[in-house]
Amino acid sequence: KESIQKSLMEGLHQANQRGYAIMIGHIWTKELAEVIFDLHPHILEAGYEFTSLVDLLGLERPLL
């Protein structure tokens, strides 16, 4: 879980630097799901938001 949290924090740091960060997280492990579930409210409270790549890029259709 520590390495997952570290990667997530690095992504949030990138979002602070660039205004966005693209993080891909496949919920294949119980640990990743737990970390995201636990931190999600705190991330939102800190002013971050989750969106799709399609919305971030302003596309009208999904990427293929």
C-alpha cells in the first residue's frame, strides 16, 4: 500500500505543477482499491477532481 500511496501522491504533485495529471489505475489488486477508497474523500476535499481522459482533452467521443 505504501508504494501505491507514494505513486498517488506523485501524481497529485504533478497535478499541482501542470494543472492536471494523468494517472491510470487498474483495480486489479485489493490494495489499490483500498487506497483509492480511503483517500478519495481527502483528495476531493483538497480540491482535486477525477475526470475521464476524454473530458480532459475536450473530445466528443472516446479515444480508440
